[in-house]
Amino acid sequence: MQVVLRKYGNSTVAVLPPSVLNQLGIKAGQPMTLETTADGRIVLAATRRYTLAALPPLSALDTCLCMGASLGVAHGIERGLPPSERRQVVAVIGDGTFFHSGLTPLVDLVYNHAHTLTIVLDNRTTAMTGRQEHPGTGRTLSGEPSAEVSIAAIARAMGIPEVVQTDAYDLPRLGAELDRLLAAPGPSLLVNRGACVLLTRAPQGPVLVVDPVKCDGCRRCLVVACPALALRGSGKAARATVDAALCTGCGFCAAHCDRDAFSPLSGGA
Ligand code: SF4
Ligand code: SF4
């Protein structure tokens, strides 16, 4: 299935998973224009797992081609845009995919003076295929201790001037670093690290519950797109709820609630 994004002599083509096409209401072969964010940025995704972020409420991705393609496509768009339309392009890739097929296009980005910001979502595993080890985890596929290859060190060795590693749960610092890197002149790379909760099984805090009296169903907390959150009821009776079996206590939802409706589940983890 191919969707033409934009033509400047050569075409840029994206293949989207059927589930995403269905959600977006796009039919096979339907021409598309390349959508950008309000401030003119284009965001690309590498593989199927990140295409979840293409859907509301995140609506954070514009294209998805195949495993590891985000860096090369980002570079192609950056080079293909006429000078009057040049803008920041962001490529997103996972840690496992980075070792699988992200190294070569990263070399090309550096070599060709790209401005692209590459974000490596480092969840310390190859989650999409079943949480296998990879060269960045420090263990072989059979679980034996091994060399831990540093993505940040590779990027610095390639000559990328701005390389940052952030904690996925430290949102203030992550936001500040993204703002800084998006304004940086050369190529940059950010490794956002937070181990997959299915791997660690370690909660970040107590399981939360929503007080249905305080909650007014404003939906602000739903913007974090957490699978544990849902809105029950309709109209003025709608209220946010938390599935205690899925909540890891990260607190991201509560940070978006200005009605103080979240609290720890009594007797919870
Ligand atoms: S942000 Fe607070 S008030 Fe709004 S829906 Fe979520 S819990 Fe309810
Ligand atoms: S605390 Fe975190 S895991 Fe729990 S419902 Fe809120 S966003 Fe989801």
C-alpha cells in the first residue's frame, strides 16, 4: 500500500499499516499531502510500533515507511524541500531498530550536513518482537553478559555535535532538551531511556484512582495516551477511570489534571 506524500521531481512514498490507514480513514492508493505541525515541523517514524503515535490523541507522526527508514526518509525530505520550505525534520527510531538498520543512515546524515534531530526511544529491549536482547542491552540473545554498545558514544564518534541522553520519566528535562536540540544548527541525537515496564515489572509509584466527584470529564489527562486510562459514560456524566491492572503509577496523567482528581489507590502497589 503506497501513499504519495509530496513530489519534488522524485516522489516520497510511505507504507502505513492497515490498522493506521483504517483509523485515519485513508484508502489504498489515495494521494496525500504532507501534513506538518503548527510550527512547521515534520516528524517521521521508523517502525510499526511507533505508528501508534500517529493516532489521536498524540498525533505526533507524519510518515512511516519500514523498520529503520525514519532516518533516511527524514534526510531525503530535508534535502528535497526547496530552500523556501526548509524546516526542522525529526526522525524517531527504537533502540533495537537503531542497531538493526539505523547506523548506516545516521552516517549519511552526518556526512551530508543534515540538520535532522534523531530521537532514539531506548526501552532497553527489542519490544516489538518479544523483548529480545540487542547490542545495547549488555546481554546476548541467550542472556549471557556481553559488551554494552552505547548509542550515544556511537553518535559522538560519528561526529554529531549534539548528543544527549535523557530519562523518559523526567519530562521537564526532556522538554527542555528537545527545545534546545530543535534550535541547534547541526544534526543532533537524543537517546530517551526508560526500560519497558513489561521488562522490569517495576512500578514507578502507587496505582492511581480517579475521584468521580472531582473529575468533570474534561479529558485533559487522556492526552498521555496511557492504555490504563479510559473515559466512562457520556456527555456531562463522562468520567476518567484507571485500570488498576495496567497502571504503573508514573503519574503523567495526574500532572495534567487541574482538579486534583487522581489519588493513590488505597492498599495498592
Ligand atoms: S484531567 Fe482530571 S478532571 Fe479531566 S478527565 Fe482527567 S481526571 Fe477528570
Ligand atoms: S499513573 Fe501512569 S500508568 Fe497509571 S493511569 Fe496514569 S499515566 Fe497511566
